[in-house]
Amino acid sequence: MSMTKGITSRAHPLWLAYILHRVSGLALALFLPLHFWVLAMAVSDPARLDGFLHLTEAAVVKVAEFGLVFLLAVHMFGGLRLMAMEWLPWTPPQKTLAAAATAVSFLIAVLFFMKAI
Amino acid sequence: MAAEALKITIDRGPNAQGLQTEFEVPAQDNQTVLDVVSWIQQNADPTLSYRFACRVGMCGSCAMMVGGVPRWTCRTHISKVLDGNAVTIGPLRNLPVIKDLAVDMDPFFDKWVAAEGVHHGGLTRDDPIAVVDETAPARVEANAGIECINCSVCYAACDTVTGNADYLGPAALQRAWTLLNDAKDEGRVAILDAVSGNGGCHNCHSMGSCTAYCPNDLDPMSAIAGLKRETAKSFFKRGRR
Amino acid sequence: MTLRLYMLQRITALLMAPLVIGHLAVMIYAIQGGLSAAEILGRTQGSVLWFAFYGTFVAAVSIHGAIGLRTIAAEWGGLRGIAADALMWIVGLGLFVLGAQAVWAVTYP
């Protein structure tokens, strides 16, 4: 019991999946206006857009980019998980298998893609 | 273990200034959380208010927050929840506190009715008794949820209820789902309407605390998912709001 | 959250799932060797296909994000009724206008 000290009724996998989905969604929604604003410079101020794109070479920005890609991926897979859970009346073991199969396929596809480019 | 004293903290809320909240309770070999609360009320502070009736997990009136988790206090052994020799016991979450450990269950029961958790009969006393096929898929679905005894543990566990006072909550929606699958209930349209409003099943984020903490091992989260499927189907079929 | 908002949220989500995979793939491909305005515009400018891809994406994400933020504002910020709906519309229209400008900027021939 001392292991779970300070953690209340929320410390279980589905709740953690819920909070991850919510926080990633919130972060993506807040990032989008900036993303759109920078891209719109392609017409209004192309030189400034290039300035922003050069920023992406910096290590700090690279880490931030990794974070954004992670948020996008985690929000998409979390959402697909949610819709499968709600709409497909499968048994829990079937869902675990399906999730594992999807994760493995995605991993293989990403590895292939990394090799290909 | 038997000779030690347990250090029990009772969360009596902000209105309990000056009242005792820390108690030393003699430990016993077989002792439930309810036994501990009763010992405090009988031996240390007779003004302590709490609620219980059957003491064997049938009536659903003794639920409290034990160490931050909603539980039936009568069916929870104190040794399972102790941190060292201490634990905090509080009133159920998400409901107005009347005094100490007793909460007002009215909002919980009102939502039960608001979710159309009532029988919608279609037969009269002159009709023959309807035959129920226990193996029909809908009956199996209904049977999975009918053992709910309205203890409000799931309601207290749910963060969506905390954030949205209109949300009907897991117990009421699960009852709506069992009635929707009950061959003897003819309230299909009324139920689907009741669970599609502002406080309806679509507020649920499937965080699963209801299913994780139900003392009867019921699965309200999957019942609510069933309501989402049925309302989604009727959305496409009938263009319901 | 009513049935209508729930359905809109899920339909836009399903619509976006393949778009997100496409977007992730393009990102992994495009950052090889660094990013430049010329490179991005060379790919997208005058392309009806990219206009449709990102146009759909922007429309869907505006709806999806607006409903999501409405829920969060209601549950964590206590926003109710008309205030919550107003926030949803402002966020949705704001995202759509900004997004449409961006799509136009990178695909205009």
C-alpha cells in the first residue's frame, strides 16, 4: 500500500490513457494557431518563413518538434483506441491482441520507412 | 498486530474546526474499516456521524473514501488499506456532505430517475406474464449490470462527475443500459433521449474508474459504451438530435 | 456534450486518422536534409491534391479541436451553457480562418 501513497483513485491504466489523451489534445490545439501563422508567411513574408524554418536546426527546437510529433501520434492512437473500445463490442483479450498487432505493424512500417529514405 | 494502535484520520471537512479528527483505535485481528469507524463513534467521539445498515455488502449505504479510494467500508479489511498503521477516512466524493462521513445521496438518486432508470411497462395485469429468454444476447447484456445496489462508489470515483455537475454518472447510465436491453421494458425512445442530452452518456471519457472500483465487479464503463453505440446508430437511422 | 457534438467529434476524428498518418509520413520525409520554404512550396504550390488534403485536414481539426476545448473548458474551467458554446465557436472559426490562410499560402499557384 505504501507504494501507492499519495495516488488516489486514479492510478490505473485507463485513467492514465484518458489524461494523456486530454493533455496531448490540449497541447496540440494550443500549438495549431502558431503552426498556421508561420505557414501563412509563405505568401506574406517568405524570408521570415525561412528564418523560422532555420530555427528548426537548433537542438532545443528539435526536441520540441519531437514532442509535437509524439503528441500527434499519441493523440491519434489514443483516439483510435477509444473508438475501438466504445464502438467495437469485442472482448478485452481481442482488443489487447488488436492493439498489439497494430503497434507491431506500425513499428515495422516505421522501420521500413526509416530504411527506405 | 493485535496490541498496536491504529492512527485513524477522519476527514470532517472545513466546517469541523475544533472537532477531533485524529483517533487512536485498538487494532484487532479481524477488523473492517466500518468496525474502526464504529469504534470511534462508540468509544471516542459520540458526535461522529456516519451511515451503515447491513454490514455484509448488500445494502450499499456504508461507502466512504478510504485512503482516497471509494470503498464499501463493511467489506474492506482495515489491514488492506493501512499505510504503516495509519489511514484517512472521508465522506464519499462528488456528493454534498451532510455531516462528517454522511453524504446527501439525493443528486445520485435524482440522476437515476433522470436517466429513465424506471420501469416502462407495456402490459397490464390481464396480459400473460412475458417469457424471458435467459440466453438471449440482450438479456445477457442486461444481466451483466442488474446487480447494482446504488452504493455510489462509481459516482464518487468518476472525475467526469467532478467536472460536470450535470453528468448523470456511471450508475444511472448503467441502469439505463440494462433497461434498454430488458425485453419487458418498452421505454427505448425515452431512454435514448434521456441519455443523449447535456448530462448524457456522451460526456463519458472512458477513464474507467467506475469499473476499476465497483465493489460488485460490475462494468459501468462498457454499459455506457453500449449506450454510445445505440445512440450513434439511432443518430444515423433516424437523424435524432 | 450532446449526441450531436459527440458524433461530430468522432466523425472528424475518423476522417483525420488517415490524414494524420499522411502528415506524419510527410514530416519524417521532409525533414531529411533540413527544411526550407522553397522545398515546402515546391511540393505544395499549385497542387490540387495537397489543397484538398490540407483543406480537409484544417476543416476537420477546427471542428474537432473546438469541441474538445469546449469540453475541457467546461470540466476544468467551469464554463457552462452559452459561454461554453461561444468559446467553441470562437475557437472553431479562429482555427478555420488561420488554417485556411495557411493552406492558401502554401498551395496558391
